[in-house]
Amino acid sequence: MPAGMTVAHLVDEFVATLHQYGIAVERRAVELEMRDRIADIAERLGTSPETVLRDHAARGWGQKMASGVMAQIRSERLLTPAGPPEEPAAPLAG
């Protein structure tokens, strides 16, 4: 990992990537979420957030996270019906 990898740099990558898709996000909210995720990773690895940033975070990680968010957004939109809800089918008269 390049020296100087920081949460701020990862947030910059994330925010810039979403901006390319025309999505504006609150930087502070992204930073808080990213810090929480890094802390969770550190806990799972039995290390510190600083170590995660130093040894595991690489340039492009913020961009990859943003791309994952975009994939999730697209996926959820595909699951949403495009038109009004369908009416239940009437029972067949017999």
C-alpha cells in the first residue's frame, strides 16, 4: 500500500466515483460509514484501523466500494416494477 493511505483519500475516491454517475452524497456521512467499516474489518482481523489502512487498503478501494453501491442501486431498481402495481387476478367463473 502506498504510504499515506487515509480515510480521507478513500472517501475522496468514493465521492468522486459516485459523482461520475451523477450522484451526490454527503461526504461526512460517507466518512462515518467508512470509518465504521474499517473499524469492523480491524476487529475481525484482530488489529487496529490504522493497520487496516496501512496494510490492506489500496488505491482504488474507495472507487471499488462506490462501484459496489452503484451495482446495488441498479439491482434494486431492476427489482422495482416500472408501472403501477398489478391488480390481483379475478377468480375464474366456472
